[in-house]
Amino acid sequence: MDPAVQQFAIAFALLQEQRVAADYDPHSRFLRDEVLDLIDFAETATVALMSTAPTVRRPLAAMVLLRER
């Protein structure tokens, strides 16, 4: 797997976990610096992913859109 796609997949999973915690865990707290780090992480992963060729990104998009339920 392309390293940029792998980095994006890891970021996506981590950020999804944090979003769920923020939305549904009343005991969850986020410090400003932690949130800024998460934003930087998301931006870095997104920029890296977008720098790859569409043929590299396409399988990730298909996997996300067609995941088993």
C-alpha cells in the first residue's frame, strides 16, 4: 500500500475515534493544543493523499464507499 494512503487511513481511523468520543462521551475533554495537533495531523494526511495519483487513491475510495455493513 502506498505510504500516503496508509497515513491517510490511519489518520481517518484515529480522527473518527476522536469524533465519536467528542460527540458521545460526556467525560471526554480536549485541550486546545490536542485539537490543533489533530487538525495538523488531518491536514498533513490529506495533503499527502492528494499528492498521489488518482489511480492510487481510487482503491481507498472504493474501500470506504463499499465497506461491509
